Amino acid sequence: MGITTHIKKLLVGNGLAQALQLVSLLVLSRIYYPSDFGVLAQVQSISTAAVVIATLQLHLTIPLCKNNDEARIASESVQSITFILFLSFLPIAIYLGKVFVFSIFLAFALGLTNNYNSYLVFNGEFGRMSRFYVLRAILIIALQISFAHFSVPDGLLWGTVLAECISAICLRILTLGSLFRIKVDIHKGLEMAFKLKSFSLYGTIQELISVSAFYAPLFLFANKYGESIGGQYAMASRLVWGPVVLISSSLSQVLYHKFGKQTPNEIWSLRYIFFNKTVLFCTIGVCSLSFLSENVFLFMLGSKWGLACKILTLQIIWGGIFLLSVPFRVALRVMLLQKYQLIIDACTLVITAMLFGFINVTPMVMMWVLVMTVLVQNAFLSTIVWSTLKSVSVRMINESREITKTGWASLL
């Protein structure tokens, strides 16, 4: 099957999963308070950073394996690493408090899920992945609403974390078999980590900085403007980045499956994927329409979410910029150019911290500055990937011409 078919399969499942979660927000925004979403955003931001460490980014090597046996062994080794790291950091999380305990369990579940999904990506089982996304969304919504109905403290948190843990267990059974066959092999895990340092060391540092740069505003908004405005930002972020992350993950998983089997020159032959005019015009159209839909968002969420609806329009632009950069990000990882992304993301993180620390502006002005910063960040990243692919292609063409000339010379 082609790239488009695989993407359609994932987008159907992801789209339905996101539609369910967006509809659920019409209920959740009325039965939970902004502070509840603020705490959940903190847990999710911490766990997103922690999940980078949970697998040491070694799950990304699974789609690059040569055969199924190698992919299965790699998946089980990553599983062992995730278990070891979870048990190592759990005492620290307990000492730091509730938010970190929820975060470490969520990171553990998401790490395992990423690992098992990578195994499905290797096998090209995108239909199965699509169904998994839908069932996971249903489970999360059901638990969140149920816990609110029974007045369970931190119901929004418990619903999210428990659903992700159950989902990881089910996905493990689906991919690698019974839970009774789980074997934590420390030796294989360590051997894999030391052998693939470009992922376990450099890739992990780069991804950790990238995630920190992305999620830093969740903390910084609450710290600078208070928890209430932090909750408004968190709601806008939740509405936008849920669909964006799932769409981008669908696209990146299919492209990773495709690019992972290609040479840089062959990736360059697929450059039409990087600048798809239809995708570009659709993204611009959605971003433009968002400015006209503020009242619609306000009607959907309720009157107490006025600032969130204003922030939402700029979050949509941010999300559009990120989606357009996905093919470049996948190619960068396949070509082992993480060091460039490390530098760019580190600069972005420093700039973001400086903006919140030294500039006193309204939340909306701060959002505009952040969007401009992200635009420059992704422009630099995309330029590096494009120029690298082009230079490799030109070099290979020249080498081919030299070989041809040499061949004719020998004949003469």
C-alpha cells in the first residue's frame, strides 16, 4: 500500500478519536474547573518530558529493523529499559509529591505505548493502530466522566492516567503476547542503549530539549500570569494540540516507515511530500478561519473561557506551522541530523524562558511573540534538512557522471 493509503487509515482513527475527545470537552469543561485542567496540563507536560527518557528514544529504531525477529527483540529490549527507568525514578516522584507521581505513571504507560506502536509501524499495521486510538479515546472519556459523576478527587487526572495504563496493557497483549511472558532483561537493554548512542544519548537529549521548549509555556503562563490564566492557556492548548499531535504522529509514523527504508537520495526523490501545495493552502485556510470562529469557540466552551478562545486562534497557527514541518523532522531523524535540531531547540527554549522572564506584556501579546519564535525555529530546521538532502543528491549525481565518464574512457 502507498503512503496516502496508510495515512488515511491512521487519520480516520485519529480523527474519530479526536472528535470524541473534542465533543467530550463540551461536558468536561462544565463539570471540571479551569484549575483541574491546569493541574492536568502540568502532569501532561512533565510526563511528556519524562516519556522521552522512558524509552531513551530507542523505540524509534524498531521501524528501521531488517526483519520481524530483530524488531521483536528490539521492542522487548526497549520494554525492559522502560521498566527499569520507571522503578528507578518512582521513589523520587513519591518524594516530590502528587503531580510527579501521576506524571511518572503516565510517562511509564506512554513509553510502553510508544514502544508497542513502533512495532506496529515496523509491520505496517496502521489499521490496527487506528482502531487502538479510537478505543483509547473512548476509555479516557468514559473514566473521566465516571470519576466526575462519583466525585472522585482529581477525577480528570485519574481518568487520564488509568486509561493510558489499561491501553498500554492491551496493546502489549496485542503486539507481543501475554503479560505472563514479560521478561525484563537488563543486559539486553543496556547493550542496546550503548550500541545506539545516536538515539539513546544524543537523540534523547535533543528530544528532551525539544519537548521542554514546546511545553515550557504551560508552566510559564501559570507562573507569570497566575493559575487561572494558566488554565485558560491549557484549555486552548488541549483543544488544538490533541488533534495536531495525533495527525502529526500519524503522518510521522507513515513517513518514518517509508523514509526508514530509503537512502538520502531516494528521500530527495520524494521531495514533493515536503512541499505539498494542497496541504499548504488547507493549513493557511484553517488558520485564517480560526480568527472568525472565536464566538463559536466561546459558545462551545462557555462564558468562563473567553481568554482561552482568543489564545486558541494563535494556537491553531502554531499547530499549522508544526504540521508543515513534520516531513522535515522525520527526514532529519532518519538521516541522524539530531545535533542540528538540538541546537535550534535549545536556542528556542532559552529564548522562551527569557521572554517570560524579562518582558512584561499581556498574555495575548506573549502568544504572538511565541508564534513568531516558533515560525523562525521551524524555518531554520526545514532549511537545514532541505539543503542537506539537496547537497547529497547533487553529490551523488556528480559521482554518477564521473563513473560514466570513466567507463567511456576505458572503452576508448
